[in-house]
Amino acid sequence: MMLESKVAVIYGGGGQIGGAVANAFAREGAQVFLAGRTQGNLDRVADAIRAKGGTAQTAVVDALDEKAVNQFVDGVVKQAGHIDISFNVISVGDVQKPLNEISVDDFLQPITITMRTQFLTTRAASKHMIKQGSGVILTFGGSGPQTIQGLGGFKISLDALEGLRRQWAIELGQHGIRVLTLKTGGIPESIQGVDAKMREQITKSIEQDAMLKRAATLADVGNVAAFVASDLARTITSTEVNISCGAIVD
């Protein structure tokens, strides 16, 4: 079990990606603390983990609220004794429109949310990780030169996230803390708000763009996240982990 005795916090733990990672962490032996805004979604993920013999607890937390984030992390450490992994995959409220058609507020929203929440959650965890001389910070999304039309500020928020990840990595590395980003070319299972025909078209597009002619699954994301968060990946930091099946070329 790669994460035996590890303690992990997951923001956005009630969502599809957060839930997939939480299940993988718990399967590998981690004690999982799920944070999010909707108790019902958190309970659904936690119940599934417990049904398989894993350990999961939930907390309603606004990951944009500095006081709430600090109290949550401090509470986890008080209860569990330490924190080893922090993963933030909350939604960022992106409005996807061409730049000439989007308002300033809608353009800035995903950038502002991404920067605020990732800064707050990383800082809260790192204060405790520094004391113990180890820890892993995971982010999700990734960057790179490729983009498509009509994304508004979303792709730019991912670029900004990578800049923040690099800064945290250089400042926390001396304390034994690793900082990494997982990036995919799209996960068909996570597509919401479209009908079956549109989902099929998007899935085909994702698969056709990939060198391996397939797309990452939620299970793939969980499996890779568990590996890079484990001590087996202790030499990997300050980089993106590309699980796009070759859709995104480094």
C-alpha cells in the first residue's frame, strides 16, 4: 500500500476528479479528509470509500476563505497528528467565451479563484509540512503552449497556476516538500452539462488528438495521483505529470 499511514486532504473532494483521487488514496492506505461546499457530495464519496474498508472524513469548507482553510487544516493535524498530502481540485467558475466577447469580471474570475484558493490551501498545509520535513502538494490542470479558441480566462488560469507551482516548489523544496501538477487532455467521464451526442463528439475529439488514441479515465487520474504522492516518487518535484495519452506534447 503506497500511502499507508499517510494523511491526505482533498479540496473539491465531492467532485468526480476529487472523488477518484480520494478513492485511490484510501485504497493505498491513506487517511482521507474530504473538503468541499456540498455535504451530500462529500458524504457520497466518503461512504463509497468506507464501504471498501477505507478511512474518510468530511468537512464543509470554503476553499477561498483564509480563516476556514486554516482552521480546517489545523483541525486535521490536531486529529491525525500530521498532514502528508494536499490536493486542490475545486471548480474555478470559468466562463468560456472568446476574449472579444467576455466581460472583464468573467475573464478574471477563474484566474482570481485559482490563485487565491491554491495559495491559501498550499500555505496552510506547508506550515505543518515544514515542521515535519516532508509533504506533497498536488495541483490539477497543467499548462503548455497549446490552447483552443473561446476559453476566456480558463487556460490563462492554468498558466498562472503553473507559475505559482514553480514558486512554491523552489521555496518548499529545502524542507523536503514536493509540489506537482497533474495534467490531462480531457477526461470524458467528467464532462457535464451536455447531451449524449455532444459528449460522444467531445470524447472522439479528445481521443483523436491523443497519440495513444484514448483518453485518461478518472481511475487513471487516481492511480497516477496515488503514485506521485507516494514515497516511490520521492525524486519528482516542480514539474507537470503528463497523463494526457499524448494529447498534450511537452
